[in-house]
Amino acid sequence: MIVPIGGGGLISGVAFAIKQLNPNIKVYGVQAAGAPSMFNSIHDGKIERLPSVSTIADGIAVKEPGTLTFDTCQKYVDDIVTVTDDEISAAILTLIEKQKMIAEGAGAVSVAAAMFNKVPVKGKKVVCVVSGGNIDVTILSRVIKRGLLMSGRTCSLILELIDKPGQLQGVANIIANLGGNVISIHHERANEGADVNGCYLRLLLETKNFQHIEEIKKALLDNGYHFANN
């Protein structure tokens, strides 16, 4: 079982109950990498206070675990892992798409841990506790964009081009032929790092996955185009 950890009340209660029912069930706690108070405390064997926290999972952004919950986690939680905000964003997006479920950042950390192999789930029966759906719509919009990037569903490319007719059309044709969709484009001529006859083309694409992104990049390179960030 994979459970979010904030102040520790949920994880300690679940861990205690599960271990009473079946001591062989593994219980894993998950914290945001930007607020790892219980993670640090358990691994160092003493309660520690963070000077600050920073995470989209505000429901578990706790600087210091409580004494009772710390003791309970020490006794009954098998391990604690952390996930990044990018991983949390990808988990929120997956829950929306696959389960039609809106989860807040704190609620989705358990799914993020399973998705990104932070705990040993392969070949096992696993339960992820999703513990809340209180997410602001403006934050949700940002999270979806981040989740799309993390899953290879969107990508940003910067190309160095010679400023002459047909260059933009050539790039667009290659991307279209491979099934990519250009959703944003910025053609920048005046740049101190560019050649006198050159320009930069910044593209935001809708793609299928990371393999699709690599196919598009390879096709562009094979046709003589160059990436500014290579």
C-alpha cells in the first residue's frame, strides 16, 4: 500500500490498521521532494524541522512531523520515498485521463511513486491511497501543462535557421508528415547569438510520446536543420 504523508496522521493510521490485519503487507509513505520532513526524520532516526518547504502538494507541505505520528511511522511504515513536482503533475494528469478523477497534488503523490518506480510494484498487488481533490483550477491548468511535458505529450524545440524563403514551410512539412501538431511558433530574427543571416525558430508541439519526439528530431536533423540547444 502506498500512502501520502503530510503531518503523518493518515499514513500512521493506515499503517497501524494494515499491520494489525496483515503484518506481511508492505506500507510505503510518499512525500513531496520539496517538503521531505518525515522522510528526513525517519532516515535520520529523529524528528527534524525543515527551514522551508516548496511544492505544489500544499496539503502535505509540512515542516516538522508530529511526535506521535513519527513514532507510529517508525514502527509500522516499511519505507518512505519522495516524488518531484513534475512527477506529481504527471500523476494528476494520468488520474484525469485514465480514471476520470481530479486529485490534488498531495492526493496524487502515491500514484506518482508507483508510476515512476519509487517503490517496488512490479508483479505485486498494489493499492494507492488518493487522499483529496482540493485543487485550484489555475493550479490545475499549470499542472496539466507540466504533466503533458513530463509524459512526452508536448515538447519545445528551438531551431537555428537561415533566414530565407521556404525554411519555415520545410520544418512544418516534416513535423506534419510525422503526425506532430504545432500549437505555438515564434520566429526570432534579431538575436545577439545568431548569425547575421540566421534566425531562431521556437516551436511548441503536441506529440504522442517521447519516442515520437525523438522521431521528429531525427527527421529534422536528417534534413539539415540544427537545434540551438544541441
